[in-house]
Amino acid sequence: MTVPSPRMRRLSAALTMVLLLALAPALLVLRAAPPAQALENGLARTPPMGWNDWNAFGCNVTEQLVKQTADYLVSSGLKDAGYQYVNIDDCWMTSARNSAGQLVPDPVKFPDGISGTAAYVHGKGLKLGIYESAGTATCQGYPGSLGHEQTDANSFAAWGVDYLKYDNCNHQNVPDQQRYTAMRDALANTGRPIVYSLCNWGLASVWTWGAGVGNSWRTTDDINLNFSTVVSIYKANVKLAPYAKPGAWNDPDMLEVGRGMSFNEDRSHFSLWSEMAAPLIAGNDMRTASAATLSLYGNKDVIAVDQDSLGRQGTEISSSGGLHVMTKPLANGDVSVVLFNENASAATITTSASAVGLPAASSYRIDNLWTHVISSTSGSIAANVPGHGSVMYRVSVGSGTSVGTTHRLIGASSNRCLDAYDGQTTPGTKIEIWDCGGGANQAVTLTAAGELRLYGGTQCLDVNGSGTTAGTKVQLWTCTGGANQQWRFNGNGTITGTQSGLCLDVTGGDQASGNVNGTALELWTCNGGANQQWRLG
């Protein structure tokens, strides 16, 4: 299907406005808005999390899509990870109001109406969101709420809506704060708790008054499916940290994770939005999400940073040469640190415990939130970060290490575990991926020598014939201490052979067909693919 770009949405909206001005009677001008007050509706005490249909489907929203996505949020475990809002965007209604002046859900797209769809979503333990515009028409030309605020708010409440995204098309030059405040008051009058998301594209310095009107406010123009847009939105939004607080959030727009950027770019996107305490609203087709995409959306340690109860947005403490360091204080005294490389080539990014805001101490514990590898430092915080990539840490006073501990080793592209074939212990046994279980053939112990030992430490992950070329198979072998059995677990999630410098790779795992049970592991040139990314589990 063809999804209109944000710019096309605006063009369509402009054409619609011309038509409405030609055909409609003079519009009733709203009375002046009262001075902004603190919204404090008790909602969105942490940034809202959920899904919205627009990025992947545009106007092709249906009741079936909404229900299937709700089902998937539950079955995939994303609901348990915190995703609770299933949000309908533009094009859900008919082209005209009914005789009572009310909005009418499209009976073809929503045969059970919005109320029936909401009942289904609520039955899954989730919440339903809806879309409208603070103008005479939505961005796609459907009836807008300007002058109809209370009527529409009453409909939303009666239908069981829990979240309103309120857009900015066809606004007739009525001041932003006045229009958005009118809907704030109308929602409050219904008595139903409805999260209120202001979508005025970062105009009218919305961050200076947004906290008194809505639970979140868009800080920029629409996001697009390219990494440069992600970077530019990040740079604009990160400067607005002082305006965010529990119940009131800077919104850099929905997530494009899982829609076609590289795995490293997707991971940076999710890391940056989480560090900035942004709403995490997925914009992909969840029903067809890959294991790699789910490994990002479902990372509970990263989500915990976004959802931290202190409610502080991360700030940037350095950005020299496109190498960014962000720090975010957390409620328990820890600090989250993101090292982000906007450049195309890998680079080492370095900061320190004191620079990110930690108190003086002799030792600090560093927990890599994407790999779950724990290490200690006397103060330096650093990583080699791939191009367009990021490394995300949780740092605290203390010490710790993953050396000597035993875990499953999980591949990002498959969500399956490194596995010695069929539980065999014979030297030369194939190393593969397989559904994670509790067997000793999946229990990997990290040693100080860089070995990855299985079976309680008696057998090692070994490079066949000490090969150093791409395509060399990885196998099980009796531990010898050789360089072909030494590995480096890197901060970016790759595992490289000490002898070869090549990455531990799921053969053909850059394709969906390459992530099935029994797929062998090999050495391959490091390329940033999800089939070369690993985490402890």
C-alpha cells in the first residue's frame, strides 16, 4: 500500500482548508483561553507506551488491524513490558457529522464502532487511543474538532477512549494555546481520565505552556523513515529537558523502529527516545515484527530508564564531532548513560563517572543494558561505538562482573540460544542456535581468559582449525587455552574472535530464513547485523 508522507498530509490538509473556506459558513471564533494552569490530571506519570497505526498504515486503519495488534501486544509479551495504548490515527470517521453534530465512525472500517473496538481492547487489559485535529478538518480532510470540542470530548468519553492525539491541521489561525486549552477543558468536563497528547508540531513554543494543557506535546515536525530525521529530531528534543516532568513530557514523535532502518540505527533510535523520557509509541506493523525488532521494543532494562519514576529527561553533556554523551539520573541514584555515534564510521566514545553526575567513589558498576554484561571501572566509561550506533549503560557506585557467571547467550536476530547440537559433548560438535531451554548445552560461562565455556566449564567455544577467514565454522572443543578459543564480548553487542577479529555470526541470519532452529554459527566480517548481536539471558 502507499502511505502518504507527512509533507503530503500537510498538502492534503491545505487543499482541504481551501475547500472548507469556500463552502462552509463563517466559523465561530473561540473565546479567549484562560491563563494556563497545571494540568495535573493524574495521568501519564511516566511516558505513555503503546502503538499507533499511522506510520505503517496511513489511512488504511481498520477495526481488524486494531484488534489484531491488541492481540499481538498481549501474546508477544509487550503488554507485560509496559505497552498499553492501542492508538487509532486519522481516517477512522465518516466525512460528515451526523444530524446531532457528532462524529461518526466509518461503519465499513469499524463495524463495531469505536465503542465496540474499545471494549475489545479493554478486554485485553489494554487502553484505546483516538485521533482528532484542533481545526476545522483533520490532516486528511475529515471533520475536525474546532468549535465542537465538548461534543467530541463527550463522544470520546462515551465510547471508552483513554488517549487523545490532537493534531494541528486546518487551524484557521486561531492561536495554538487557545485551541488546545479548549479541548483540555472539554476532556476534563467529561469526567473520564483521557491522556491528552498535543500534536502541534513544536510550534508556538509549546514546551513553555504544554505542561498546563496536555500530558505530552510534540516538539518537532513529523518523523520520517530515515536516520537523518531521527538525528535531527533528537538534537531538537534533547535541548528541552527542563520542561519535562511526571505527567508532562516532550514528545519527539512515534518510533520508526522495525520499519526498515538498520539494526544499529533502530537500537540508537530506541535508546535515545528512552534516555529522553519520551513516549514510546511504536509505529511499525507489530503483527509481522521480527525477533530483532522485538528484542529492541521488549528490552525491559531500557524501558525501565524511560519509565523511571524520577521523571527526569536525559541531557546531553558532550557532542563533539557527532559523538554524543547523554546522562539521565534515576530514582534509585543510578545514572543511565548513552554513548551515541551519529557518524557513519565506528569511533570510541569516552566519558567519566564524575561527568555523568555520579559521586566520587573508588569503583563503579557498569551494566550494559543491551548485552546485560556487567563490568567495573574506577571512573572511565567508554565503548567503541559503531557508525549510527549506540551503547547504553546503567552506572552505579559499586562493583560487579559477568566473568565467572553462567548464562544463556541469546541472538538478537532469532531470540534463540547458542546451543551445542543435541546436547553432545564430543569435540567437533556443531554450535548452532536453538529454542532456549535449561540444558547444560546452552549454559555459557564467561571466563577471565575470554573463553565461552559450556557444560559446566569442561568444553569451549572453538574456531575450527584456528581459521581466521569469513565462513570458518564454530564448534565445541575441549578447552585448550588457545587463541582460537578466546573471545571479546564488545559493548555494542558483538562477540569477536581474539585471533581473527571477526564476529560470531548466525549463518545467513540476516535473512528471516537464517534464524531457524539448527542454524550453525560461524565467523564473519563484522557488519552490524542483528545476527551478530548477542545478549546474556
